[in-house]
Amino acid sequence: MALLIKDDCINCTVCEPECPNSAISAGDGVFVIDSDKCTESVGHFESSQCIDVCPVDCIVPHPSRVESPETLQEKYRRLVADPSS
Ligand code: SF4
């Protein structure tokens, strides 16, 4: 599944540069994750890099974007082939 940043984000900016897919950006009040680009770091790392660094543990699985490891791997391959997709 893709990941979701909850409203208790403190806008520390730490997660943004850690995302290997450049899926994280400043949003309206809190940082946001582009679900179409989020692979939970699958294809790059063994664990989700944003979750690893977030100081307030406000990044969680997106409840409406449940995706299997295989689907995340396919998303990773698509993004590598066409980063703008
Ligand atoms: Fe928000 Fe956590 Fe990212 Fe900091 S690391 S900007 S608190 S989601």
C-alpha cells in the first residue's frame, strides 16, 4: 500500500529528502505523500525510509491504497522506466 501522513505532522521536513521516489512534498498544513509515486521504499530499501526518520510516528499505511508487495514492485519498475509517470 501507499503511505499516508497524518495530521499530527509537525512539518519538520526530515522525511522529504529521504523518499527515494520523491513522493513527499509540503502540503496544505502538513506534508503529503503522492500515492501514485509511493512504493513504501520497495525497490530501493528494506524499510520505508520516511517512517524510519519521522520523529513523531505520523506516517501510516494508507487505508484506501492497499497494495501487495508485488504491486509495489511493479510500481517501482514503472517509476524507474518513466519517473514522470
Ligand atoms: Fe511530518 Fe514526520 Fe515528515 Fe516530519 S518526518 S515532515 S513530522 S511526516
